[in-house]
Amino acid sequence: MQEGPSELLEAYLRTLRHFHDYSRANRLLIALQKPNATFVAGYKKWKQLGRYVKKRRKSHMGLGPYQKED
């Protein structure tokens, strides 16, 4: 820690800012897979929001939709 926080820790802390109500596991997955994400949703949710998902786009792994910590 004397050298300063690692890039992974900084990515995780940035993720906490946007996804504070997600489970710890999902926050870690978001930080590892897409550290600059500001919104995460499934295909159906994107469609409900009027957004278009490109064909053959790869999704990121999550542990379930909208898991929140208790």
C-alpha cells in the first residue's frame, strides 16, 4: 500500500460509486470486465429503455439481474 492503490483497487472503488446497491461479487465482476461502466442492464432492460443492442455483441458475465446486497 505504500506504493499506492493498485489499478484493480481503483477500478473497484470507481465501480462502488455507480453500483453501491449491487452485490459484492457483481461489483467485482463489473470492475474486472468493464471498469468504466456507469450503467449495467440485461438485454430486456435495454430494450425497455429504448436502447438498441448490436447483434453478435458479447455480454459481460454477472451473477444475476439486479442483485442487491441485503
